[in-house]
Amino acid sequence: MSKNIDVVVVGGGYAGVMAANRLTQRDDVRVTVINPRPVFVPRLRLHQLVGGTHDAIVDYEEIMAEGVRLAVDSVTRIDASGRRVMLAEGDSIGYDYLIYAVGSESAGQRVPGAAEFAYPIATLETAQRLRSVLYDTPLSAAVTVVGGGPTGIETAAELAEQGRTVTLVCGGVVGPYLHPRARRTARKYLAGLGVSVVEGTDTSVTAVTREAVELRDGRRLASQVTIWTVGFGVPDLADRSGLRTDAAGRLLTDETLTSVDDERIVAAGDASAPSDLPFRMSAYAAGCLGAHAADTVLNRIAGERPAPIDLSFPAMCISFGRNTGIFQLGRKDDTAMPLYFSGRAGKKLKEFSCAASVKHLVAEARKPGAHSWPKDGKHRPKLLQAEQAPAAAPVA
């Protein structure tokens, strides 16, 4: 009787669950997912949790393949040489292969006062905390959302739709990914909801107090509740475990998503940095990277050569409350096209995308190996070639 092959997946988000489900294609693979909470968090819904229109929780039983074991715990260290992970509760689990899918979190707020007085929403717990704070705060109180990306826009719109007084501080332009045409539409939607949008090169926040935010241009905006959606951070597990990371702390891998330090460790999702050239953070990318990470492990088990990652981004979408949205179509190189869907059509496409991010996990659980995604094959090789090209010699 053949020995089971143990694969440990660290992290139960979009990437980790997709990888775990896909690994069940082989009967001799035993999969354990280690996650600090007993429920799956669809992070695309966290702004709705803050606004009280969604609980942002899905039971793992609904999305995890039968036979995948869930260990509710946190990994404190990876012992790569011993092929074990150490758990916060004092136990340890051995592995033959490990998929590193720890996800992302709010970056450490380096702006004076932000850590003390601003509320991040990147995790279930921080979003629940903010929801509780808002519940005890009058609708007339000034709310400031810092960050003009999708999370900031969606949070500001969700709260303004409830009748709150909201200011969105962008620190640049609102919706930087959007095509200029779609950006104009975004401004119109925010204005229609009553959101005051503060844009410009000098609008970054320089300080946060209990009752205000201060901007680089010298303005001081009253703010009883300040919401922080700026920045990106990842858990420092890889660094603490002696594995090489990029400057942001993501695990460095080759193009097959295999750690540059250990071919038994494969990374996926926001915490992976293939060739030190990571993909844009998104649930869509996390699911695709999780599937590819599983394929890399399955290839190695079968004695086959893993393939390099190939992934294109067809769109990006933003909701403006419960009735309106923008579905921005993109080129394969992840730049915005002039074409986008707006209004109720944009909202329906946004809602479809949010629901699909979970349905893809369910489909993979029922039929492992089924998930597929758009490929490019041209743009990333060019980026890698440009990164690896030697710098031009200075002109004498």
C-alpha cells in the first residue's frame, strides 16, 4: 500500500482553499489547511460588513472539498529542513509539501496617529470592530476614508448610501486603475451619494488625531471616525522562518511559484512574489495562483516539470453602494481599456464577480482540476526580460 503524501496549506483564503481543493485530484494526497479562524472570509465583502449589508462569512463546509482537514490554529514558524510547521497552540504538523498562502493584511500605519486613531478593514476582525464603532456613532458624525483605491471607494460609498457624512481622501487620483472615462463616472457616482472627494498630489495624510486628519497641503479635516484603506502588508511568517522574501515580506519564488529556498514549498496569493515581480492583489488572482500552486505540487509528485505561471487580468470592478457599479474592462497586460460597464449593469457584473469568487471554490471542490483562467503568454515574459536586462552603460 502506497504511503500518503502530506500537503499542508498555510492559510484558508481564496488561494489556500483553491489549492487545497485542487490537490484532491490524487487519492494518495492528504491535505491539511491551517487557518486562524473556523470560517472562510470573502474579503471582497468586508466593506459590506462595515456597512451592515453582508456578514462576510462562509462556512468551510460549503466550499472545501470532502477529505480536506481544517486545523484552526496559527503557524508560528516553518521548519523547512525538518518539513514541519510549528503551531501557536504548541503542536506541530509534518508535511511533504507546503503551500504558503497566508494572504495579506493592512500595512503598518507609519503616519503619526494612524495606528491609534484610524480603523483598518483588511481583516474580518478589524472590519467587525469598525462596524461596532459606527453602530455607536451618530449618522451626522464626520467620517473620513483614507485611500482612493477600490476598498476606499467602496467603503465610502457604502457608508454615504446610509446617509453618513463621508469624505474620501485619495492621496492622488480617485480610482487610479480606472480609465479616465470611468474615473469621471466614478466621481459622478460618489458626488451623487454625497461623498466629498479630496484628490491631488498634496492630499496624502500626514497625521491622524482623535478628531481630524491632516493633509500634506496643510488642510485639517474634521473626522470623528477615520477609516484606513491605504497600504499593503503580509504576515512575516516567511521571514521569521528564514525564507527569502521581497521588500514587502512576500515569499520569493520562481515562475512556477516554488520558493527559491526550497522546492517543497510553493506560494500562492498576495504573499507570493514570483521572480520578485508579484501580481496585483485581488481575489481573482489569488484563486488562479492557488490553482497553479497546486498544479506545481502535483507535477512534482508525478515527477513532471512544473509550468511557469501564466495569468491575465480581464477586468476590475467597483461597487458604489448597493445599486450602482463600474465594471472596468482591461487589456491582458492589466491596463484599463476605454470600455466599461456602469450603472445597474456595472453593479450586476460586480455582484456576479463577487459571487463567482466563492463559486469557483465550490466548483473546484466538486470537480478538482476544473478551474481555468485567461492566459496571456506575452506580457509577463516581456516584463521579466526587462527586469533581467542589464542596465545600460552610462554615456561617457
